[in-house]
Amino acid sequence: MRKPRLAAIEYIRGISMLGVIGIHVGSQYLSNAAANIHLVALFEIASRFSVPIFFFISAFGLFYNMDLRERFDYKSFMQRRFKTVLIPYLVWSSFYIAHYTALFHDNSLLNLKSLAFKFFFGDASYQLYFLVILLWFYLLMPLWIAMVRRANAKSLAMLLVFQLAFDYVSSYLLNPYGIQQPLLKALLVYRLNYWVLHYVFIFVLGGWLAVHMEEFHAFMQRRRLGICLFFWGSLAALLGYYYHLIFQTGYTPIEAVNTAHQLSPAGIFYTIGASLFFFTIFTYQRFPQWLNPILSALGRHSYFAYLVHPVAITYITLFMQAKGIIMTAPLAIGFYCLITLLAVGAAAIFRRLGDAVPLINILTIGVYPKRKKT
């Protein structure tokens, strides 16, 4: 028997999608040498929970409806996940390769070496790497089940220490650019695109909390104030790190953004704080009721919007460049709103088309028609 649906998971998907768009719009805004550092902080720092929290809710959803006492059917599990993730990944990767080949008249993208590289690393478009990491998490699912079964507060604390150390080494100490061997260099340069260890703690934490849902509910009720304070404190710490890099260390905004990211120690704690905070407020409705349908719609269309939004970014950016329009702060805010509306609007339209032609939903977001009960 499936457990009751959790609106919090759907709502977090929507919020995360908005954050990812913010990060990518921020990258465009940073092309302005006079970019407002506070708006950059909003786009690029406050939204840094967006990618890792996807792993949190993915694990939560998987383990929430799983009985760890039963035998895990790995084959059936992978068949379902390939339908929902692998097929859309291959379809969208093929689309972006064909799209950029036609747009930039670059046939080099179509040679076998380039194709293999792009499909393996998720490099056909800059947002697709997330699906590659997710597929690796799925492939290693027996390992995560074993870890969640044995997890307790002590082992999770040890895993967090490992996460902090691993991400620090990967982010700040590992420098693969001096390596001469091309394949090894590529494997290390693009490590963020497939090394699941970068996000192992938040994934296992999501699974462990789902398995201990009753205790998690009690914790959220008992520690609601503490969860909120931890979230705002962790955000303040990450922002403080960003401003320290700019004002004290002399970093440029883009250098600061590339340093104060989600894999930094402050970023890891911010991810944990955001995961607990959003789950708590969305579970106990600590916001106006009229937001529910909006959050639900954003969550419903988040997958397609996440996958398609670079198309809108590409064409609007090309238009601005052709017209000589500089991305000022007001334009960046308008740019963000327009990209979001176009991405979510396209998602809603294609979802409606997919209801009439199921193959559209199958190929783009891995949603299959519901079987009619006999």
C-alpha cells in the first residue's frame, strides 16, 4: 500500500526549479562587469540549495514508499527509473545537440567522440548533468539501501564529516588541469557531472528521514523554531562567506560565486538547513493558503521547465546581444521572470499535448498514461 502523498515534495521541486533558473540567469548577469553584487548574491548564492535539495527529495520519495524489510527488486527498480530518467535524458541530450549544431552551424558536435563525451558527462546542455548523477545514484541503489538500514545519528554525523572533507578536497585542492592524458583529465575535470560522492550525505539523509517519517514529523513539530533559525543562520553564513571573498579577499563576483558554492562547508550546511526548513514549512503550512495551487503547479511542471529553460535563455540572450542591450539589474530581474514564465508555460502546454499524445510525455518527462482499473 502506498503511503499518503506528500505535498512538500512537490512544492520543493517547484522551489528548486526556480532556484536553478536563478543560478543560470545569474550566470548571464555576470557578463556585466558592473553587476550589482547584491543581486548576484540573490541569484547565485541564496539559490545554491537548489541542485542538492533535488537529491534530498529524490531519495525521500524513493525510500518513503519502500519497505526495507522486503527484498529489493533491482531489475524492476532500474526499469522504472530508466523510463522516467534515462529516456528523457537521451531525448533532451539529442535535442540540444541537434539544436546547437543547427543554431551555431557547428558539425563538430556530431562526431562520435564528441557525442560519446556529451552523453556520458551530460554535457549536451549545462543543466543535464543532474540527470547523469541521478542515474548513478539509481545504479548504486543497493548501496544506499544498506546505508540507510544501518544509519543512526552517529553514522550520519560521520558521513557528514566525510562529506565536508571530500567536497573540500574536490572543490579546492584537486587540480586536474595539469594532467596530460586526455581521458583521465576529462574524467577529473568533469567530476561534478557524475561523482555521486559530492552529494552522498544529503541523499542518504533524505532516505533516512523518509524511513523514520513519524520521528521526523515529531522533530519538525518540536524543533520548528530551531529549524528556521538554522536555515536563516546557514544562509547568513554562506552570504557572509561570499561578501568576505569580495570585500576582504578581493575576489571578483564571479570568483566569489565559484568559491562560495553548494559544495563549500557553508554551502553544505545551507543545503541541510534548506532541506529541513522547506520540508517543515510545506508540511505544516507556514505560509498563505493561496500559494498552494501556485506551488503545486510549479512542482508539477518543474521537470520539463528545468529541462527546457536553457532554450529560452539562449534565444533571449542572442537577441539582447544583437541589439547591444546590456544586462542591467532591472533587466536581469525581468529576464528571470520572463525565462520562468516561458519555461513553465512551455511545460504546461507540452503536458497538455502529452495528455492527448502520450508519447510526448513519455519522451520528455517520463510520464506514462495511467492504466485503467479493470
